[in-house]
Amino acid sequence: MGEDLITNRKAHRDYQILETYEAGIVLRGTEVKSLRAGQGNLTDAFARIENNEVWLYQFDIQPYKQAHTYNHEPKAVRKLLLNRQEIRKLFGIVSVKGRTLVALKMYWKGHNLKVLLGVGIGKNVRDKREDLKKAVAKREMDQALKQARRQ
């Protein structure tokens, strides 16, 4: 994978990610220029499978400032590029109740822009609290080990 262009930080907090898939994305020229300028937001982005095609919803790309006339719509639905076998497999996995496709991050792979999709199950408040407790315990343990090594 290349350098991360955009990441969805809320995805790992709100979902337990089971599997990940790499997909290409269909974009117009002004959308690519805006993304190169860092004007994208994946926070609420998710994907759906409709008519054997995968579509990305709620992916916000701000308009490119220098293109005044032929600019794009910020929250347009964008097509993702996966092969037929991957789409069938994803359809089988996502058709189980409670599972969804979440956009985790976007990055350059060579000259192509890729989206990392995650199959996720939504976490409830209890799961989020347990994750927070584990993180705090790990942080405290690391600090204690660091203090012990210094002495």
C-alpha cells in the first residue's frame, strides 16, 4: 500500500472489522485534484452492493477551487471497482444481518487511487468501553515497564 491520503478514524471505534478489501474508485478530474489537495472526508462513508456493482455513499470531496464551471458535486455517489468474484463474496458476507461495508482509508497505489473497504459489525457502548479499558490498561503497563527500565 502507498501513503495514506485519507483515513476514517471513527471506523475502528464504531465497528469491529472482520475483513478488508481493496477497491478502485471512479473519479472525475476535479475530484482527483481536490483529493490531491487533501479535500476529502471518509468519516461517514459506507458502501452498498446494488445490481452487482459496489457504490460508495457519503464520501465528501470538497469542490476544487480553481474549477468554477465544471466542478463536481461534493457528496455524489461514486462507483467502486472490484472484480465479479469479490463482489459476489462481499454480497454473501454483507447479506448477514448487522454487517456493513465501511470505507477505512484511501491511498495511492502507483497512479491509481484505492479505497480500503472493511466488512464490519457495529459495536455497542459496552464493547467501546471494554476497548477503552484495554487501551488504558496497556498504556499504564507500558508506562510502568518504561519506569522500571529507567531505574
